[in-house]
Amino acid sequence: MSTARPTATLVPDFSGWETALAAMAIGLGALGVLFWPEVAAAVSTWDRSSAYGHCWLILPIAAWLAWSRRHRLAGLSPEPLPLAGLLAIGGAAAWFVAERLGIMEGRQFAALGLVWVLVLATLGWRVSWAMAAPLGYLVFLVPFGEFATPWLQDITLDMILFGLRIFGIPHHADGLTIDIPAGTFLVAEACAGLRFLIAAMAFGTLYALCMFRSPWRRLMVMLLAVVVPVIANGIRALAIVLMGHYMGSAEAAAADHVIYGWGFFSLVMVLLIVAGLPFRQDAEPAVPASVQPIRPAAPPRLAAALVIAVGLAALGPVAARALDASVPPPVAETIRLAAPAGCEAGGEALLCPGASLSASVIAFAPGTNWSAVANARRQAAGADDEALIFDVVTPAARWQVRQGQLVPGAVAMAAWLDGAPAGNGVSTRARQAWNSLRGHGGKPVLAIVSLVPNGPLDPARMRLLMQAVLGAQHDGLVQRAAHLSAF
């Protein structure tokens, strides 16, 4: 434990900063306009997803971090670096690649990187380094991590099964579904622990910045903030299954599992805080009493830094809009589903015991950016964090199914590219990104099958029904989607 050292009460004089701060504010406004879709997508995610609700606190926390470190600016003057604005070329290129691949998180990270470039170009490297902590903390404004959900689900499932074997509880696992004598448990998206992990990372980083100065201690705290929540989430999920076993009801045990989860998560965070207190280094080094007078930034250098940083940042969005200007919008078409045994056609809908299903295909123009396909998938999937995701593979298609928990029903989606089934991974996105650069070739088609229950429908029966319907679509829907993609 370090000995606390007195912190100087010197308050820096910001007279002479007005022009530099005004230029930076203008630059931030311009970047906000250029990358408004990224900003709007982030705010929408914060609002609808419980995994990212903490993002609303990131800006106030970053502002507090900056205020608590204001003494570090004593004696520093804004020193515009016009050549640092050239770094925006890399940020614009990264944004353009992410935009062509349809990866919104990549676009948001690139936009944030361009904000850092603007700060460096207008205020200089010494000021940027003094404010490195609050600037770096802004990374949690980006709602990242969703790609890790399948891995986290697998880890949670493995920990549950390992625990059930240890306790000798009879069980059967089918994908992400676990059956025990007391009932059925689903390792849904919410059970993966992403909401706990991302919140723990944000809190762990704040704790490391406030309580430690050693880079290694900070790194260790942030590493623990990743590892411990993953393990704790597996223990939490196993505990819920064990509660279901001993209570004799899976539904009763899982009724308030999210509330139980946050309570358990809070306890784990408290334990981490207590464990780190003996090793804290929270005292700031004393600030020298003598400071240099503030030198106002030279207006020509400041203007050059602003123009270069913002101008080069605009290259990505301008290039993307130029490529998309000649691409026509997608065309949606309703398709009649083939009826498996036990179902019958009822107009455009398929009527099955307990549910009705409908289907459509969305045909995108040749050279379409995959971002359009990704947006259509997100709109069809909805915003149910409790959804169970599973795959249904047929000889002619690869379907991803989202079975809702908060909103009853299920949605299945499959894509085709150049007449062949296509996934939603990087290889497919890269192929279509190249097609979009060429301006021709590649005609993505997205097929969507929606299931709406007519009343209470057991989740297991819903999955079986969706699997049966998708398996019957080797003609009709699948053929139509492949045909539209090939021509």
C-alpha cells in the first residue's frame, strides 16, 4: 500500500485556451454531422438494450475524470499539430472498410478514433497525454461485444453441464437447451452474461484509473474485470438451474433470473473492490508550484489542424455515399410457405397448430453494401435480449432462428449471394464489399420467416414447429431466394 502524498490545490489558468477550445468544439460538431448514423445507432442501442444501459453514464464519468485531472494541465498551452491531422487518413480508411463490411461497431470505433485525432491536432500531444484517461474511457460509448455472445453462451452452457455432472442431476442438452426433471432451461442471449461483462469492464477500468497508478496494476484490475464476470455468470446460471431442481420448477427458478443476476453481479463487484483496496495507489503526485504562462494557440496553425483533421475524416463518408448513390433500394416480396404435415395454407399465411407463419424475401441490387443487409437483419430480429438463438441447417439453406422470450414468437433468417447460401460472417461481407467497390456483381437476398403464436405455445414445441416449417422449404421460398440472388 502506497503512502498518500499531498496533492497540490493549484487550479490551472485556462485563459488563452478559448480559441483552441472553440476550434475543437467546431470540429466535434462537424464530426457529429458526418458520423450521425453512428451516433444515432449507439444511442438507440443504449436505449433499447439492457446490456448497454450503463453507456448513458460514460460521458458524465469521462467529464468527471477530466475535471479530477485538471491540475495536470497547469502550465500547459494548446499546441496545434496540423500534421497530426494526417492520422485521420487511417481513421477514415478504417471507417470505410467497416462500412463496406456492414460492421457498425467498427464504424463507431473509427469515428471515435477520429475524435481523438481532432483533439490531438487542435490541442497538441502534451494536453492529449494529460487527458489520456478520460479520452480513453470514451471507448465504452461504443456498444461493442455482441459478437462474443455465442462464445459466452457456450462457456455458460459448459459450466452448467459441468456442475450438473458434479451434483449428479440427470440432464439432457440439445444445443443451448437443457432438460432436467424439473423442466427446461434455455441459455438465451441474456444468460450469456454480456450485460454483466461489459458493465464490469467499464467499472473495472474506472476503478483502475481512480485507485492505481502503476500500468501493471491497472492492467491486472481490468483483466480481472473480464475474467471474473465470465466465471461468476456461469456460477449464477448453474445456481438458477440448481434452484429449479430443488424447487421442482424450472419456471419458478428462472422467473426473476435477471434480478438475481444483477444482485449476484453487484456482490461480485463489491468483492473485487474490497480485494483491490489494500493495493491502491490513489494519491496523485504533487504538482509543481511554478507554472509557465499560457501561450494562446496560433490561429493559422489551429485552422490548419482543424481543416486537415475534419477534411480527411470526411473522405470515408463521402466515398461511401458516392458508391451508394447509383444503387437502387431493395425490393421486398411476400412468399407463400410450403406446408409441412399438420399445417395448411391460409392465404399468404401458413396456419399451424398454435401459430401462424409468414415469409418474405428482400432482394438487394447488385453492388449493394452489406450494411443494408445487416440493417434488414437487425430490423427483422427485433430488440429482444432474452431471445434464444439457434441454427437450422437444411440441404439448401442455413437459417438462424431467434426465439423471443420478452416478445413471444420466432424469426428465422437466411441469406443468399450469387445464387448460393451465404452466412453473415466476415468472408461473406468481404465478398460483397468487393462487389460494392466494383459496382456490379453480387446480389444479396435475405429470406425472413416469422412465427406468431395464436396463444400459449410451449417454447420446445415452437422450436420443433419452426424446424419442421424450415425443413419443408426446399421448394418455393428457397428456390425463389436462390433465383433472385443469381439473376
